[in-house]
Amino acid sequence: MDRFKKVGILLGSSVLSLGMFSSVAGASTPMDGQPERVQIQVAATDTVFTKEDLIKKFRELFPKQFDFLTANDFQMSNAHVYPNDDTLRHDLYFSKTVNGKDVYGNVGFVGKDLDIEYFHYQPADITEALFPAKVSKEEAQKKAESFVNNFLGGKGYKLETDMYNYYPKQVLTEPIRYSFSFARTENDVSIDDQRMEVSVLGNGEIVSFYKMSSESKSSTFDDVKQIKENDEMLAKVKEQLSAELNYQINYDYATGDRKVQLVYQPTSKLQGVHAISGKWLTPSGYVEDFPEKSKIEMLAENPLPPRQDSITVDEAKKIAEKLLAVDSDKVKLNINSIHEMENYDGREVISVQYMYEYARGGSGTNLDIDKQTGEVIQYSDIKNHLLDELGEKTKNEKAISQQDAIAKAVSYAKEWVPSYLHDYAMPIDEPYVDEWQGGYYVTFPRIVNGIVVIGDSISVGVAADGSLNSLNVNYQETENWPSSDQVISEEEAKAKLEEALSLKLTYMKHAKNEDKDHYNLVYVPVFNGDSYSYLDANTGEWNNFLDDQNSVSISHPWAEDELNYLISAKILDVKDPENFNADASITKGEALKIVMNSLTYIYDGPYYYGRENQKQTFDNIDPKHPLYNVVERAVGAGIIQTNSKKFDVDSSITREELAVWSIRALGLEQAAKKSSIYKLDFKDADKVQTAYTGYVALASSLGIIEADQDQFNPTREVTYAELAVSTVRLAHEIAENGRGLRY
């Protein structure tokens, strides 16, 4: 959970002639294990482009669409490059207020021809893009395909159907966004690292795209005419196919919920097979013989003593200063802050925020130390990148070998996190090779009951010179690990894997290729036609990460669309759809949760920055209460008042009370309070409390809560169906008026 702070870095043209250096901001390791690229700004270049040049190229791609923007609405950034890629890039930004609403966006250009690499746009009017969207996903796909064809001038890209939405939750005040991925093809075969991502709003507007620019003019490709037949390779793969029983961690980052289940997966050694030679693809390259299954060898057979017992903040500072010490007169280490907190997986840690300062700016991040053991469990080195850029790091002609990197990683794990080692094993997969900066990322898997835990590991980054590049310990206490007594047999699992197996032909580069610009044709194993399937070891049924988002569907005569959208957007949680009654009364606690989740993003998990300074508004809603974050956010937004010591989350909410919440969310409470200026035309107007008259009048006139046969029914309890419909209408009002609940 690195938090980088970077102050601008400018490199002169003299540096360009000597070659570019990696950025001091460091690199983090995202979900796929590959380090992120970071920009290096360039102060002067031989090729000079003006803002007008960039605007011209931009308008060529979007003729007439952005005619409302003038040259004054655009800003241009300095040129920049990436490590190990000296291709110049430029960024153009634009912003303007149109009818009181902000319009903004940015576009990136690459190379001497100013090819557009990415684009992002936030339009002023998103009304028709809100749920229910004007354009369906199928219609949006056609628009994305048309855009790609026009943008690329007919070059061969094809739509990829195997996509996963990592962030399914979306508030109702934001437009529906459809995302599509297109792969460039050679000989009608997709190229693994050449893609275009396109996003279409629910109103049909293209609002973003990103084009990977990894191909060089010298790229070469295997001859597709020489490949072995798919059936032949499929039989070859099935001969080596085996099923491995694993614990799989399913973690919901929005709520902090962590579920463990037993799954069968194909051996991790099975990455692919070269389509021409039939050699097996491994992280180390292509090999003749299929890699043997790794034996589990624990890092420590018995628990080792921790580095020290529970530490203080002062002791944590000393540990940090020793680890972060930098040998340079040009760089000064500053410890900005140290605070105790509970991290994302529930451990008590002392987090140290620090900054390396130097003449042209500074760069900083944080490291976390386990409070109970004094062990560093989260660390990313940035001083080596900094010294490298300042020209003060000794260059090694020969990078560390894979074998030596693993030995170094074991040594670092024993030095910094000894008390964890008895739960983790030696690597069962080969290290990930860092192509940009050299070195390796070595992963030590967690073992429970002799079974590998997918999702819990110790990751150690070893730089090319053998120094510690990063350290991260994923570990969370779990009381009840599922028993393997009731799982299906390995033979039965293997049979199910074989039945679901197919091969996808693709062009791929490999770090170990002698020719770095050559693409190999590889048959990649796919199960059930996508990359996100897994086999439940207890039921023997195939599941998919995608299915969890839309597996629940309910029916209702007039609120079905709204209810199902709230479910798919993870705003409404229905655990038992067969017995769910949408016409049942809803409690204030559940209603408030739905309203707040509809209007603003709320993290409900065990950790977030600043938790140690939490305040409690109501006596009965403390920080451990499941609705604490929802209630406190509602208080901050002014939706619920604080004139009572308790908030009754279990009582039902009436229609007039919902009207009050809605008008407060719209920011119209001051107008609603002037009850004497409103006249209610309902037959049961006398049943509305005088203090609520203005709220009911406004909520009704805006169409948020409608009357039923000329009756408002102010004291009637709100149902799930009514709340779903009214919340969608409320979100539209908020979005149309440009007043989002921002924090």
C-alpha cells in the first residue's frame, strides 16, 4: 500500500545524450506481479512540438466533437520518457466550465508522428448515461468497434471477450461505463502485449482509450504456417495436466471480508507450449521436458523467535533509520510521521512515513513494522532508484543470477521476518524477472495443513546488484480453515480439468528470448473458455469470479430493474434471493446503507488511513459497529442529525422520513425548513408532520417519492422496492445538479 509523493524532476538535454535513468519514485508491484512504469520528465529535446501541434492531432481524431474548446482551454506538459524506452511522449490537458458543469480530459501522444496513445474525457452532461442507460452494452460494443476501426485505419484488432471487472461497485451518481479490450493481431492471431482498451459511457460517448505501444519496427513473428495442430498440442498438454489442491483467498477490498475455500487448479508449471517446437513455456524460457512438481520445503520447520518483542514508536524509528540510511551527501532522509494503526489484514503495525530530499525535489513512501515482533512487513526501496538517477550508484556489469537471487531472498526473509517463516515454504514457482530494472521478485507461498494458500505469500524483491528491493508479507489470521476430508479426488478433478481444457493461440514475447523483439506463437491453456474459472474442490463445480457479480437476480412487478441493478452494483446485498421479499419494510440502518452506498464510495473494511483518529457520533454506533462508516458518512453529509445520543438502526423508516433524508442529500434543507410556504395537495396532507411539510413537498415535486392514488402515506414504512426506485431518482437529481457527495 505504497503512497508515493513525488516532486517534479527535470533532466536536461545533456542527460539525454548519456542515456536515461530510472525514476526516483520507485516501482510498486501490482496484481500481475509486474512493476509499474514511472515517467521521467525531459526538459529539452531535439524535436520540439507546440501546443498547437498537439491540439491539431487531437482534433483530427475527434472532428467537431470538441469545437467548443479554444486554445486557451488546453495545457501542455513537458516531454517525458520511460525507463528503458527513450520514445518521447507528450501530454495535453483540457478543462472548461460549460453551463456550470466541469468538462475536463487529457490525451497522450507518443513518438515523432504524435500518435495518440491514450485519451480520457469527462463530459458535462451525463444524464443519459446514468442508470438506466440510454445505450445497452451491445450497442456500446458496436460503437467501440467502430471507433477502433476508424482510429486505426483498418488495422487488424479484434475484440477480446475474456474480461474481468475488478471494480464492480459503482455509485448511482456516476455514469454507466462499458469497457472493451481489443488485441492487435498478426496473421489473425492476437498479440499478447498489444492491446487497446476503450470505454463507452451509457449515453454512447467514447470517453477513454489506451493503446499499448510495445511493438517496435524491428519486431518479428513466428510463421503461423509452421504451427502444430491444436488437437496434437491439446493431447500433449493433457498428458502433463495435473490437479493441485489449494486454499484460495477470496478478498473483498470494499468490505474487508475474507473467505477461504478449497479449490483445484492446474499445476502452476503449465503456462503454455510453443506452437511450433512443442517446447514447454516456463518463466525461465522454453524447455524440452515438462518441469517436475516442486516439493514443499518449509523455510523453517519450527517457529523462530521474532526480531524482538513488542516495540515502541521510538524503537520503530530506529529500525527505519537503519534500513533507510542512504550513503550520499546529496540526499537527506526525513522521517515525516510515525503512527500506530491496524493494517488491511488486521495486524497492528507502526507505519513510518518518510521522504528522501535532494536539490531538485524529493521522493517518499512508507514502510510498515509489525508492532508485536519488530519485523518489517512492508517495504519498497526507493533510494537505489534515487542514487541511480543522481549518478551515485555503482553499476554492476553482471546482474545477479536467478539462483543467487533466491538465496538472497531467503537471507532477507530470515533477517527481517523470522517469526513468519514456519508458515511459508521455499518457492514452488520460478521468480518473476524484472525486465525494466533487472533483478527478481521471489515468492514464498504460505502453507496450511500441507496445502498452498493462494493469496497469502511473502514476496521479496532482489535488485540486480543483490540488494533488497522490496519486502511484503501477506498474512491474516483465519480461525477455521476448510477441511480437505470432503473434497473430490485428485483423479476426478483432473478429469474435470481435461474436459474443460482448450488452447488459445497467441503471440508472446519472453524475457529469456535471445531476440528481444521476437514474438513466439504459444498455445495457452484456458479452462471453460476464460481465464477466471476455478474448480470448487468440495462440490466439483466450476465457478467464476465474474459470476459472483451477477449471480443474484430477483423479480418484481415495478421495481425489478432498479433492485437488480443495485444488487449487481453491490449496493444491495441479497444473500437469499429465493426468500427475499422486496415489499418488506426496510430498517433505517439498511436503508441508510443503501442510500450512502448509492451516492458515495464507502470503505467498510477493517483498515483505512486515519482510523486511529476516529470519532463516534452516537453512543450505540462505535467504530466496531458494522454500520459505523455508513452512519458517520451520513452525519458528515448532513443526511442524519446528531441531536440524539442514539441512532436506531433497527427501527423502520417511514416515507416522510425518507423524504427528509433525500432533501438533505440534495442540499435543500434550508428551503425545506420553511414549512409555512408549502401547501400539500394530498388527501392525507394532514397526516404529514408540520416539520416535514417542506421536505415532503420538495421530494414529491421532484418525483423522488411519488404519491399513491393521491395519498402520500407519510407514516407508511418504506419497502426495499420503494427505496430502490426513490434512490435511483435521487441519484439522478444529484447528478443533474452537479452536486455529488464528495469527501
